[in-house]
Amino acid sequence: MGRLLLSIALLLAGLSRVAFGQTSPASEIAPGGKLRVGMIAITVLGGVAEPVAGFVGRKLGAAVEPVMYPNPDAYLQSFGKGEWDIAIGPRVLAPADKADSTADLWAISLVYVAAPGTEFSDTASVDKAGVKIGTIRGAPSDRVLTREIKAAEIVRIPLSPTIAADAADLLRSGKANVFGADSGVGYPAAEALPDAKIVRGAFGTVLVAAALPKGRSAAALALLATLVDEAKQTGVVQKAIDTKGLKGVNVTTK
């Protein structure tokens, strides 16, 4: 009933705008029938976001144009620059003064990969003097570690198309004892390094949401929220996660 009422409200809002010569919510989201979608070029983010963007584009009758950013910092810096029409990425990287976000779409566990021969009982035991924790520079995992780690040393490396292999190499070289990252990087890194292990538990969670540039109408935000919720409810998000074979990634329930 709630979704029906919202759909009716959106329809009425759209008719009202058309009657007064204003832009409809759909064309406000995708001007000129084109939907530019900002994403981060990593499987656990952009790899899942692309099918969701395609679903939204089809619902709006718009051609989707992916705008891929090579790393989290580039994605963060894109806000407020007019480079995309909607963005799908970590909520923590969507500044509240530059964007309005929808409810969360999926959640990504942050995990530690321990180097071969290194043992940690759980995530809490990692933060010790003398321990070196590798992570991706500027990523949500970096933000969490920078805020929470008190005794261990953080070693940052840039995001790259071969980040899982890069993380494995960092552990193999002894430059880090553990590597902390999203599960989309952590599990492949552990598989790439014989005898490496995932430390029990998660040291954080990354919540992913869609966002509109600040200044769009409430009707446009409501329409986008409805469409991404439909992507969740109809299995589009789950199918994208399953297709990529991702571990530690789950569709959110709210």
C-alpha cells in the first residue's frame, strides 16, 4: 500500500509539473534521456552497481552511460562537479552538503587477510604495536582503520585493477602482516596467497547507496528511491552479487 501511494504521489507530481511546464522527476534525474552514473571501478562496487544502473535506466527510459572512477578519492572529488546524474557508491563517500542519498542497497564486510604464518584470533587482536596493516589508500576501509587503530601501523597502497594481487604481494613481501579491505578484495587476496587466512569477524561495514546531486526536487529523490528499492525487491541487486561470486556482501533489508 505504501509503495502504491508513493507511486500515485509521484504520478500526480509529474502531471503537475507537466501542466505548469516544469521538468518531470524522470527527466530531472536523466536529462535528455541519458543517465550518467558515477561508480568506482572495483567489482564489489561498480561491478554490482552497473546492473542496478541498467535497471534504473530502463525504468526511466534512458540510455545509461557509466562514469567510472579509478579510486575512492576520485569518486569523492566528483561530487558537486556535474560529472554524473546519479552516483552509486559508499554512503560515507557521498558528502551530505553535495548530495542526497537513498536508503542503502547492499552492505560490504571489511575483513583482514593475515599473511602466511601470522595468526590473529579475531579482528580486535590485530591492533598491536609492531603489527603492520595494509589497506587501500582513501577507501572506506582506510577511513575506518585511521579512526580505530591505535597501536598498529597502517601501510597504504593505491587502488588498481589488480588490487587483490597487489594486496597478496604486500603480505608476501612482509611489508604488511595483515591487509584490511572490503571482502571483494580480501577474499581474492587470500585465495591468491597460499596459506593466507581471513581473520575471524569483520572490522567494519561499508553501506552502499544511490545519490542525486544536491538541489534536485523531493519528487526526483522519491522516484530514485522507489526505483532502487524495486531493484532490491525484484532481485536485481542479489543477482549482481551472485553473478560476481562475491563473499561478505549482502543486500540490505531496510
